[in-house]
Amino acid sequence: MFDAYGTQNLFTFASGVDHRNRKKLISHMYSNQRVMQDQCVEMVARKVENFLALLQREPGLASEIFTSLHYFSLDAISEFVYGPKHGGTQALLGKQVDRRLIGDILDPARRRLAWFIVHFPTYTKWIVTRTGWLGKLVQNVGALPMNRPFTYSGIRAHALQAFDTYKAAIESGEEVADDSTVMGRLFHVREKHALSDMDVASECADHLLAGIDTTADSLMFMIWALSLPKHEHYQHRLRNELSLVTTNDQAYPTPKQLNELPWLNALLKESLRLYTPLPAFEPRQALRDTIIDGHVIPAQTVVGMSPYCMHREPSVFPDPKVFRPERWLDENGKLLPESASENKWFWAFSSGARMCIGIHLANAEMQMLIAAIYRHYVTSTRHHECTPAITSRYEIFADERMSQAKEHECWIEFQKI
């Protein structure tokens, strides 16, 4: 599902060596030091400003935050990966062709493909790799679990066009951003590391895709949770904390300042614990026989961990289904140390060599937008007994305590302070 243009990338390399070598080329782009630099902070601040402007200009659209937050995350990650001129989107500013890309991500047919991959892997691998007349035949008779192009066709078409325009700009002698974007970084090192055009295009396409719905869904659940009537006091406490922070020239706190706020980060962590955007089984596969905790795992066996289950372990998180940000603070109101058992069980971004490469960028986007919203608005849910819901693999994920759920929809009232 994640090979792009028939080419593997950081997200799909089975080989640890291939994964490590590719990651070395771009990991510094996502480092905390890089994200904290002015250029990246200013980019995220512009997207935050555009979101607040959308609330004023198109309040009806912006209030349905599942959609509007996808516009925010799409605009941020597209500019981070490609830059503003060669692939950066303007969904928040009303560009309709960019807004339509979000619909492509949410194609419900991908659930059926995911289900077949899990339950009929051999059949699915065989049938989706048929080409030529046989490929046309299996599609025409309806044998495919999902019609070609299988997933994310609009996003990948946009990403390929971004690659083509970037390459054309370089060949024409146009001055382009080199190491300030993921695309520029890969172009800069492609000859040295023998990267083909499709290696670069595939890598960037999946970085774009990975940074959209994960960030948007996390923000949606956090804003929804804070907007419930029973959590009004959490909002009040957040505004009090934010009121003590000085702002930069653009009237926004910086990520460095926001990282120091215990209550904001406790809210963020609790939201990611309870509403992890990728809650289901995270698959891994050992290429040789492996012993884990005394158990022999044969080569090629798919194993994994579920953030949903880990984050609901009652011995670590008492009343695990309850949204309780205080659990991340000590008796002095400071964030728990990294050595705390709660942090050891926290798996919203995975861990190890294959953990989320964009953790620092995602945190900066979420912190800055949440801070901006709650410095200027009081939020409340329009439907108090209805939880938003998202598509996981082929499951629907929502807050199971609520009596109603609405997939891919969440209405929030924004009252200007």
C-alpha cells in the first residue's frame, strides 16, 4: 500500500540496512534542532495564521474540524517536503484543487484492500501485481479488492508533479531551496548515493502522505475532548497557562516556549494516549528466527504491538478510558520524567529505528495551533453525545464511551474571546 511509483522507500524497506541508509540521508531534516529553527517555525506559524483566518473567512467550513484540520496539516507537510513553489499546497487559502486531495486520502475502498492484505496476503499480493492483459482482466471482472490506482492516487499524482516541476526548475537553472526541504535534500545527495528519480519521488510522496491525517486526527480529537462540557475547566487552565507566555513578533509563542508548558504538553500527551491516530496493530517482521522474551519467533512471522492496548493498560493508566491529563504531571505540577512507567508505555509515535521520523514536526504543529486557538477562542462541541471517528486500517476508531459516532466529521463551535 505504501510503495510509491513501484519504488520502495523509508516506510517500506524490509531490510534494516536499506532503511538505516535511507534514514541517514534525511533524519536531520526532522530533528528537533532543525524544527526549532526560524525557517520551520515561521512556516508553521503561517499555517496557524491561515487556519485562524479560515475561522473568520469561512466559519461554516472551518467549524467542521475534521476537514479544516486536514487542510492545515496538508499545507504544513507539503511545504516542509517540497517548499512553497514546487508542491506546497494552499488548501487553507481556498485552492480547490488542493482541497480535493483530502477526499483522495479518505477513499473508503482502502479498508477493503487492507482487509484482504491481512486475511488473504498471498492472493492479494498475486492479484494486485498482475499487469498487461491479465491486469486488465482481473480489474474488469471485479476480482481486485480495490480498483487501480489502489490508494492515494490524487496525493501521489500531486507528489509526482511536484517532483517533475522541481527537477525542471533545477535543469533550467532556476534557484531553488536545496537543503531546506526534504525534496531539496534528496536532490542534493542523489548522485552521491545513487538515488534514481523514482527513489526521490517515492520517498517524498510517502513523507507527504504520512504527515497529513496523523497530525490532523490528533488535533481533532484533542480539540473535541477539550470542547466537551465536562472538560471546560481543562480549557480554562490551558488559557491561564498560555496567558503567561511571551510571544514573538508575529504574536505567537515559539515551539521552544511551548515545550516548557506542563499543562499544554500533558493535554497533548493524554490526547495521544487515548486517541492515538494509528491505534491498531503496528506490524513488524523479523527476517530470521528471533527470541523475544523467551519466545521463539520464526523468520517471516508478522508480530507487532497495539498502541490502543498499551495505552489502556490499567496497571499503568488507572481508569484508562477516561481523559485525564493530570496523569502526566507529578505532585508539583511538572511533567513526569522520561523514566516514569507512563512514558515507557506511551507508544503514539512507535519506538526504535522505525519510530515516526516526524515526531518533532508534528509536535510543533500541534502545540502552535492549539496555543493559538485557545489564546483567542473558547470552543464547545455542537453534538455533546457524538464522538468523531476515523478509519484505522479497516476498523473505525472512536471514543467507545460515547453513544453515537460520526466518521470523518466533527463540529466545533468557536467563540472569540
